[in-house]
Amino acid sequence: MTDSQQPATPGAAAGDAQPQQEFVLQKFYLKDVSLEAPRSPQVFTREWKPDTNVQLNSQARKLDEQGLYEVELTLTVTSQSQEETAYLVEVKQAGVFLIRGFPDDQLNHLLAAYCPNTLFPFAREVISDLVIKAGFPQMLLAPVNFDLLYAQQLQQRNQENDAAEAAPDAAH
């Protein structure tokens, strides 16, 4: 997606022109992957009663002053069967994104929600393939609403800031 090719708003004065907005996926790649199946082959001889836990985390870092960012999505899936760990998979899927001309609030949303959402299907596929290759039933992760997670994170941060401002100053 790139908005840099759109003409300026008709009737806008030259000084009112908004900066060109660019959003381009430059590269995506598997940064790190790990699979552990500590109870194999014994786990295959028992009834499969999975209890699965999924954790996700994303982080972004600026690579240069031209608007390049690396976004890294980490997914950790732990599956237990009969209270023993059957497998643990961790995938770090990353991408390099060119993002320019966006105000800070939109930039933060792109980095914390839109980019991880773009990376998620690739990480989900790697996890599914690894779990099958390890001899376990297919693991299909449900879609994740990164926009909702981002909104919840903002709300929590705002509540913490409000609580900090409302607390009496201990120094006086």
C-alpha cells in the first residue's frame, strides 16, 4: 500500500500539502524458530488430549532515518497432553517495512497492529508445518485481532497515566 502516488488535494494551497505517505513491505523473513518435543516418543503411545496455550508478542525498531522499520512477531505455542508437555514451538517472523509520512499515532498503529497482522499468516503456517513434521495433529491457530489488542494496550496505558497523575505527589 502506498499513498505516495495520489495527487494533492484539489484546492489545497502549496503550503497546506500533506507529506507523502508510504507503506511498503520490503522483506519478510523467518528470524528464529524452535521446536521441542520432550516427551516423544512416549507421547505418541497415549491418548491425545491437548491443552494448548498460545502467547504472542510483537516489537518494532527503527532501522534508519529514511523510514525503515523491522517488526518482529513472536508466537509461542505450548501443547500439553495429560499434563505433560507434548511440544513447544516458538517462531519469530519478521519483516522490514518502509513507513513514511504518517503522524505518530498512525505510525504506532501501523507498527503495533497492521504489521503484525501482515506477518501472522506466515508465522501460523510455519507453526502448522512444524507441528505436523513433529508427528502431532495439525495445529491451526485462529486469526488474531491485532487492532483490538492495540486498542486495549492504549486503553491500559491511558488508565495507568491517569492513575499516576491522580496520585498525590509523594515528594511534597
